[in-house]
Amino acid sequence: MRKIVIECGGGLGNRLGGLVAGLTVADILNLYPIINWRRHNTCDCDFSDLFDTDFEIQQKDPKNILTDSDQYSVVSHISPLHHVSDHDIINHSKKQTIQTLKKQNKDIFYLHNKIPPYLDL
């Protein structure tokens, strides 16, 4: 099964926006979600301090995850992203993003801190 690594960074609001959108994409595309949540001065708590879940949680530096960026389709609002050239980043602001991701066979690295307007709230 393909997986989606949902990178939750920034403050709590940004993390929750990315988490909700990433889990929605996982649901739409039937992907195995992995939540990457690291403590940081902008949100100094572990995922387990806030939520009780069966989802897989990791605490990896995104640079280490993306060392082999050919393994992932990268969905992000940030450019440039470490180890990923701008032309390899899929912008998640357009409705066709889901169709693009359906056609690919790679796992997804998801870094987007907002819920895109076309996702059904």
C-alpha cells in the first residue's frame, strides 16, 4: 500500500491544518498515513500529548526523509524544499492535484499548512 508522510510543522494551527488536509488526501487516495510531528519551539509538545491515535507517528527531520526524494511525490506550499528541486514539487492549491497523485505510483510527502479550498470541509 502506498503511504503518505504528513509533515506537521510550525505552530499548532499550521500543524492541525496540514494534518486535516493530509489525512483527507490519505482517505481520498486510500493511502497509509504516517504523521511526522517533531517538537519545536513553535509547538513544544509531542503528538501523544494532544491526541490518542492508532496512526503511525514519527519524529524525523524532513531533510532525512527526503534524502531519497525520488521515492516521494512531494506536495508542498514551500519552495525551495531541501533535496527537492522546484519543478518536482506539486502545488496543492489546485483541484487537479488529487488526479495527478492518483496517476503516480510513488509514496507522498505532504507538507502543506492549510486546508486547500477545494477539499470538502
